[in-house]
Amino acid sequence: MSAYFVDLSRALKAAEIFRPCLVVDRDRLDANIGLVKNRLSPDLAVRLVDKSLPCLPLLSHIARAIGTNRFMTFHPPVTQAVLDAFPEGDLLYGKPMPAGAARAALTRGGAGWWSRVCWLIDTPERLAEYGALAAELGAELRFAFEVDVGLHRGGFISPADIKALTIPAGMRCEGIMAYEAHAPEIPGLFGGAGKALKKASARAAEFVACLEPDQRRTLNIGGSKTALLHQGGAANEVSIGSAFVLPADFDRPGLGGFQPAAFIAMPILKAPDPVLPGPAALSRTLQLLGLFPRKGCYLYGGKWMAEPAFPEGMKPNRLIGLSSNQQFMGLPAGASVRPGDYAFLRPTQSEAVLQQFGAIAVFSAGRIVEFWPVLPMG
């Protein structure tokens, strides 16, 4: 691993990048794409999650390789950008939008252009609001039902509740969206992830059964941690985003063999002998007790949603705390760093983090080969 970061440091210096930067390793990304293609159940399509891959060139690279034009979207400004970039794209909302937000998006973006968007409906009240919106705009609105298969984050609880609904004129049901992010967290005492996934899949099938045949175009389940564990069942597609770059929170059995493909690179600004404010004896005493490091460095920026990756053994120290300006990091006694070297952090999530550094530096075959602009935050 050390050699990898040495090579990455050399590439950053050659590209004259001397600021905090988000790096995507395209070779690792391609290897992860290959694993998805090899492991994905053949009866499932992939819907790419734009909030987890908030970069149009990144989305395009994966979409071409996977062979999909399906996207899951979460935020109208990003939705508009994806609609513009992918003229054949089919978009499904991954969370219900307030009716006012939908009205604003449809009015500004054009109802015809947004006809490729499938909205998410989680309650009878929201269905009525969207029905009124369809009548107001004189447009047909596609939607899917959000259904609760165990996560308990909202959505319809019972298939009977959906069967009892009258769908307003101007609304067209496309299917369901079932998310089971809870499954990998279920302890073995309560049956573990395998049992939870089977239960979620069976529950989704009950919701599908209450739909008419022409209402089953989009039968969505899964996320990055579980998508490749689904074999058969009622669903016809799974959502995947973060798995392609594997942030630290996604180190799960369902993604075994995947490689981290995104890192935050930060120049080391200073490498002094660490000393706390106050009497020097205090620092020496705490060092003897193992509570304060004998070596350390200050980084260009910090306080990211990320875990230390390199130099090995680097970690924050609670006595100095965190800083978004100059983050102090303790180092092992044998570490050798100097100002101008790079430190690397591994994001804990890709959502939002990939958008915090400007254009993404793309690393391949030992070089920074291009820069990919990211999508807007707002």
C-alpha cells in the first residue's frame, strides 16, 4: 500500500497539484465495474445513484461500461444536469420530493423534458398533491410507490394500502422502490443479513403482486451494500453508486474484492515536533503515557468525512482536536515525512464528499490523466 501512495504522490506533483484534491483511480474503478458485471444477477439491471457519483463524466464512464441509462436521483438541480447530459436517461427519485419542489422543477425545466423522471410517492396525501399538480400543469406524471420492506424510514407499510388507493387522473404508476439498507446491520442473534434480505425481498414481492401488469416497469430494490446479494425475486433492477469507488463505510462482505478508488490528497504543510500549549513538561508527560504523539504533521485542510490512509499509522489526536484549516495528525515514532509530502485520506462516503474539492483528478497508469468536473451542491 505504501508504494501505491508513493506513486500517487509522484503523479500529483507531476500534475502540479499542491492543494487538497479528490483523486479517483480509474484503473481501480474499472476493476470494480468488472466485479459488478460479473456478480450481478443476470435478471437485474443497474440504476446508477447520482448523489453517490456526483460527477457527470464519472456517471457516463460507468454507464457506458455497465450498459445502463437508468439513474436514481435525489436533488432537482442535479436531476436537471443528469437529464441534460443523458438524453436517453430514465430517472427515478430515491426520496419523495415536496410537491412545491416538483412544481418548481417542472415549471422551470419543462414538463415535457421532465417526462423522463419518475417521482416517488410515499403516502396517500402526497399522491393527492401530485395528482393536483398534474391537473394544474396539464401533464402526465410518472411515479413509483416507496414501500417499507423493513427499514422503517417511511413509505407504504401494507400492500393493502396501495390496493385501496384511487390513482388520480394524470398520474401513471410505474412500480415500486424498496430499500433494505438495514439488512447488513442485522446481528446474527436476529437472523443476520441473509435472513433480513430474504424477508425484504419477499415483502417487496407482496407489493409487486398488488400492482397491475402495466404498473411493473420499475421494480427497484437494493443499494451498494446489498445489490449484488440479490438473486431472483420480484425486482427487475438494483441501485448502485458508492460501490464503484468503495468509501470506507462500504467495506462489507457483499463487496468483497472491491478496491477503494477515491482518496483525498492533502499536502503536508508542517512536520514539527509536537508540543501542546503550556509547559513543555506537560507534553513530555503525555507522550510518556502514550496520550500524545512524539511525531506529527499539519495538513492543508482537514475535518473531512474520511479516515487516514497514508502515511501508515497517521491519526488525529483528541488533545489538539480537528481543524478544517490545518489538521494536526499524529504519526508513529518511526514515520518520516516532510513539508511538501502528501497525506491521503479515504472518504467514509462518496455522497457530498466528492463535490467538496472542485474537479476530480483522475489517476491511471501512474499519471493524472484528466480532470472531471463535479455536479453542483445546490
